[in-house]
Amino acid sequence: MMKKWSFLVVFVMPLLVQGQHFIPFHFDTLVTSKQSITLNGIADISGNALGSVIFSKFLFGGEITDDMKAKSLDRHVKINRFGGDINAELEYRNDKVNFAKMPEVGFLIKAGMYNFTELIYGKDVFQFAMYGNQPYVGDTVSLSGTQFRNLTYSKIGFGLTDKRTKSSISLNVVGLQNYTTIGLTDFQMYQSAEQDTLTVKYDGSTRFSNGSSFMKGMGFSLDFDIRLMGKSARNNPVYFQIMAKNLGVVFANKMQEYTSDSQMTLTGFSYNELSDASSLLKDNQRILDTLGIQQQTLRHSLFLPGMIQASKLVDVNSKRIVQEFYGARMYLSRVYIPQVFAGLNIKPFNGFNVGMSIAYGGFSKLKGGAYLAYATDKINIGVSSENLFSKTGVSYLIRLQCAF
């Protein structure tokens, strides 16, 4: 039971506390439409080592076998990454009006909910979470260097659109719902061979949003979507996109912070006493005082994990059956490696598009994806996954658009 509780705290709970990927193709059959509503939904969870099978077992139930744990442990290296981006965004665009009497300018209104998780951890963190203290009897377990952040926020924004190019820019008001960060500069535990003494060396800090209100802080962010047209070697039009989502900052109203004295060594604790969650909750102040942990309430500002992407778009007005797309994406995150991707879009007949992609970077490394889309003058439906075959991640994307 203790092993499962430890795993939930380290890996699963951050995603249950309440970023932005995009299907890497763009259909612009709605150019002549005056108004449209678009819904984007994304769930992208992956890492370089943690098995998606293990993760799904903790979320949906089932037995985690020794074979699953062993295979996942073999994938772990000295420093590992794990991240999650789960969000939904709704946008209303109106090109019927002439904003501020400018005939080429329309407006948009958008709203969204976002959850972003990032974790950097060592191999000992996974082994300790899955196997408990048994592998470390008479030895030292090191959780040093662990860096974790999870935040949930919402936004509502207003922006302007270019009716000719479909470019847009919007300014958003952001509300913070939850925020947690953990940084362990030095965290080591030594358990004696007799299992009656535990020596702990701890230097780190923890911050989390506090209070019963839904909004734990307020801020602002900027979104933009710039469309550019060029010419190919055969003098055909080529379309590019430079976009950004959630570039901004949030100011937390009340943040609870716990910090430790540097390099403090304590003896006389058994493993069971320190790991018994119920006893900690019953007398947490005594434990904090004994461990030399200070607590305070403060205001805190934090940058959002915004996303920037540049890519070549698919021209659905082209008569070509096969078109290429490619680009690069990055998040303002320590875990997310700048990602490059490329793929092919195939249009077997008018209205339908299928595609395949390959990407390197992100929360994990090499991954392959595919998508299916149907588009008319009034409806655009797309489903996609950027991570179909990986053993260490899952990715689901959906896009719905209706014009009127």
C-alpha cells in the first residue's frame, strides 16, 4: 500500500489536480465564412522512461506486475523527464463586422482551461516509489535534483483578426486555480541494516497555492497567430504559420511555502514513522519542528508554460494529393525539449485528409503519429495522435469547427 501511495504522490496526483498542442495541419476551407466556432481538446502525457502501461494501471486500475516495473526501471537513466499537457479551448471568430470601422479587421473571443505538469527526477525516485525501502536497507536512497511543477489555470480573451490572411492576436485575462512546485536540492535517506534508524539529509523547498477560493491568483497572457504566404520552386503558393499560446504571467494571491535548513542531518527515525501519512497529518506541526522545516505565506508571481510553434501548413485548395508539412515547437518549460516534426498529408478524395508524422523532442524523444480529418465549407472535424507507438506516453487531439 505504501508503494502505491508513494507512486501516486510523485507521478499521478499532479495530473489529477486541476499547455497547447495542435494537429500539425490546417484546413482553411472556411475563408469565405463570416463567423465560426472552434473547439480544440488535447491530452499529451509522456516521458523518456515511465511506462504508459504502468501509468494507465494507476489511473484506471489493474495489477502492476514485476515485469512491468522491471522494464520501466531498465528505461530509466540518471536524469529523467515526465510531463503532461491537458487542456481545452473554445474560440468564436466574427469576420462579419468591421471592427472600429476597419473593413479588413474582425474580432474573436476565446476561453480555455489548462493543466500543465513537469517533472525532472532521478532513477532512485522511481525505484523508491515502486519498490519502497527494501532495495535500500543498509544503503542510501537519493532524491536529490528532483524538480516538479504543476499548475491549473483558465483564461478568457479578446482579440483582433485579419480577414484576408486569417492572422490574429488576442490579450487574455488568466485565473490561477492550483499551483504546486517542489525542488529538492539535496535529499538523501540512509536506513540502517537493522531498519531501526533513518538518517535524513534534506535541503529543498515546496510551494503550493492556498485558500478555499476558486481563483488563487490573476494575470494576463498573449496569443498570436501569424499567417505568411511564399512561393515554391514551381511558383505555387506555400503557407506558413508562426503562433504562440499563453505567453504570460500570473500573480498568486496566497502561496504556502515550506523550506528546510541546508544540509540538516537527523537520526533516530524509523522508515515507517517517517512514511506513515496518517501520523504526519495528526501531528504535522511536531514533525515540521523536529525536521527543522520553516513555513510562511507569501505572494508569488510565476510565468506560464507558454508554447511557440512555427510550421508549414497544408493547402487544402491545392490539387496535389500528397503534401508535406513540417515545423518546430517549444514550451517555456525545463522538461520540454524543443521539438521538430514533419509528415505527409494525403487527400484521397475531396473533403477527406489523412496523414502521418514523425517528431523528435518534447516530453519524450522519437515518436510517430497519424490523423484523420473531414472538412467542408461549414464543418471541420479532425482527430489526431502525435504519439501512437511509444511505450512511455500517450497523445490525443481533437478539433471541431463550425462556420455560419
